[in-house]
Amino acid sequence: MISKEQKNKIIQKYATKQGDTGSPQVQIALLSHEIQDLGEHLKTHKKDFSSRRGLLRKVGQRRRLLRYLKKENKSGYEQLIKALKLKDSV
């Protein structure tokens, strides 16, 4: 679970303008952080299948948002995947 301070830092870092909390860049960055946290949790709790299902759901949501961002804003997409160190698999 992301703390409020971590979430605010991520939002400030990836926001496209002042007060931006819903842009695809911010949503993808937040999902990426949550995916990393869940991945760490699942390394120690291998049989936690409900968390695994949540992880897969977040990965699918991030994939859809990345596909949308690539279609709408190619340069923003490329900057984001470099910043988050993601593969260009969309």
C-alpha cells in the first residue's frame, strides 16, 4: 500500500501541469509503484493468490493506459517508459 507522502511525491514528479492527478502519466507511475510493492509482497508470500489476482489486474490496467498514451502522445510515452525503466512492449 502506498503512503500518502509517497503518492504525493509520485504525483508531483510525473504531473504534466499544476494540480494534475489524473493524467495517464501519473496513473501509470502510481500503478508501477503499486506493482513493484505487490511483487515484493508475493516474493515472500507465494501462496497469496488474491494479491496475485490484484497484481495481474494492475498490470492489465497499466498496459491499457500505456497503449492509450502511446496512441495519443508518443513523446510523452517514450519519456515515461525511460523514466520508469519499462519495456516498450505495447
